[in-house]
Amino acid sequence: MINFHSYVNILNNFFSFIESYISLEYNVLSFIKYAHDKYYYLFIFSFNDVSRIYKLRNVMHYQMIQEDYLPILFHLDMDQFYAAVEMRKNPELKKYPLIVGNPKAKQTKRGVVLTCNYEARKFGVRSGMPMNEALKKCPDAIISNDARDEYNPTSKRIFSLLNSLSVITKQTSIDEAYIDISPLFDDYTNAYHFAKTIQKLILEKEKLSCSIGIAPTKILAKMASDYNKPNGITVITPANVDKFISTRKLQDIPGIGKVSSQKLEQKGYTHCKQLVKLSKYELIATFGDLGSRFYDIVNLNTSNTLKFGGLRKSISQERTFHGKPGDTEYTEIIIHKIIDKLYKSLVNQEFSAKTITTKIRFNDYSTITRASSYSNAIQDIEKMRYSVQELIKPHIDDSRGIRLIGVRLSNLIKLEIKQKKLTDYF
């Protein structure tokens, strides 16, 4: 007979799955009782056992927090994902600098770089860069999006593979995820070998590489995954946090953008090692909220739990950029960036949308909104781009100049996914 306490680990993913599809206002145990009564043949435990396990798991989680329990988290980041999928379809592209985007940009010099391969990055090309600027840096680059229909299916197969490994996975984008392996391993040596196994499985099944950061908090795991790309694994144990942080530049910390790093540089601060030995009081006195954030990162006070919420009602993005009257090219670049981010969110969260709403705020702070709806929900970046451009086109040349552009996707419909059974977790 299986020991009762072992059920906690066995069912951990099952409960996380349930919680990710139920709004917070619903009682999870009531849902489990309903599922058990309706589909009792799926359960090998009685309802009382299941509810006891769920409650026990929550009690254990609370006790772990009280005892300063630190989990072992992965941040998995697919290497040059879009470019890698393009090169998988056409291996000849591996020989050249590759920019993923609309091939017509070679002639129009318009649009935005979705991503690029490592060869193109050697020339200074980066994701989100205006295509005109990217082609100036790397005029011989090849621009391709021939494999665009493979991005989403490839991502789904990868994360389906991760879910099959009985680990708690929180996908954060089409090519990234956090993984809590604490229920499986309690030491970093085994965690490292498990990360190697994940890399091997993805490479075998998809012919793509990924980098994995291993750490006790999400933010450190994310920094670690970026440390040794491509196909790298970086381990940060609680004991070597200071050592790792000291090797990084301040701009490597997630949340410290270009503007913040420039301000710090003006004060003479460029590397984390300059701040590691400062007290919390000194950090806050010198850097304000940024100092407090840095202290929390170094002292493991940042988030280390993977949260799953209910279904979203809308997804939105907006950007303030103080555009000059008549600067339509720059405005269109901003629109492209917004749509790219919205599309990624739509794909990652497995939604389609029926309504698109645009918001324009002019430099005199007057604001207008326009909306368009489809007869059927869509998950198509080109249709989204066309709709937004049609809504904004009449106002793009306004003499007041555009200060802010926002786009919201609403009337979201969850795409059908294969219903999991309790037996899938064994």
C-alpha cells in the first residue's frame, strides 16, 4: 500500500492543473468532489483521501514558508527559438546571419525584428530592434519567417513534454517556463542531472536546444538561464548567490532597464559586485526602490512560488513614446512591437480573441478608443496587425502628435486542450 504522505508528491501536479483552470473565487475542494462524484472511475482514492491530501499539501507548503524553506526552481529558456525553428526547417540558414521577420523588409526597410540567430547578434542585431536599424548593422542578413506556422505547435509539444515529466510547470512565454522540481529532488546535484535530461529530451524530439537556470528563486533562475547560452546549465545554490551576483552587470538584473542602468552608471555603478557588500540601509539611501530590490534579490527575499490564476478576460499592451506630428514610421514600429507582444501572450495562454480595441492619446492628453470585432475568434498575428492598423490609420497623421498607443484583446476564448486524467500523473 502506498504511504499516505507520498500521495502529496504524486498529486501535486494534478492540483496545480486544477487550480490553473479554476477562478480563485471557486472552492477547489468542491470542484474535486464534483469531479469525483461524476467521474469516480478515474480516482483510485476516496474523495476524503483526496481532500485530505489537498489540505495537507497546503499545510505543508505553509510550514515550509514559515521555516524559510527554499525550493529548487528551473528557468527554461529555448535558445533563439524562432530563429532555431526557421533553421530547423531550412538548415542552410545556419550559415548566415538570420533575422526573423517579414522578408519584404529588405525592400521596405520597415517592421521590427522578432528575433535573430547568434550570427546576427554578433553584428549587434537584437529582438525588438527596428528593421531599418538592424539592416544597417547587418546588411547581408537573411530575413525569413517561412516556418511561422511551426512556432506555436513546436512550443506546445515542448511544454507538453515538460508536463509529462510530473513537474510543476508555469509557462511564461512561447519559449520560456519556470519549473518547480522540489517535489522530486531536494539537492542541486540531482537537479542538475534532471536538467540535462530535459535538454536531451527536447533535443531528441524537437532538434532544438535550451538553456536552464537552477536557483532557489525565480529571478535568480532567470538570470542563471541567460548566463551560459546556448545549451547551457547554470546552478546557483543558496550558498553561492553572492558569488554569482558579483559576476553580473547591473543591467543583467531583470527589471533594471536601459534608463535605470544609465542613471546608475552616471553615479559610477556598473557591476553588481559594487553593491553586494552594502547594507540594506545604504542601498535604499543611495538607490531608493532599486536598492531595496537588489537587497531582496541577493538575500533570497523575492518570489519563489509559481502562481496559477483563473481565466483572463482581456490582454492588453500600451506604450508611451511622445511621438512627433507626422512621425508615422516610428509610430508603426511601436504598433508592431505591441502586436508582437500581444500575439505571444495570446499563444502562450492558449486564447483566441474576438474583439480588438485601440487607444490613442495625443500630446494634448485627449484620448480616443476604437474597436473592431470578428465573427469568429482569431489567433492570427497578420489579422491582428491589419485590424489595428485600420483602426489607427485615420489618426496616425494627427497634427497633435501621438503620445500613447494601447491595444486590448477581449472576448477571449480558451482554445481546446486535451483533458488530463488523474492516471496521467502516474
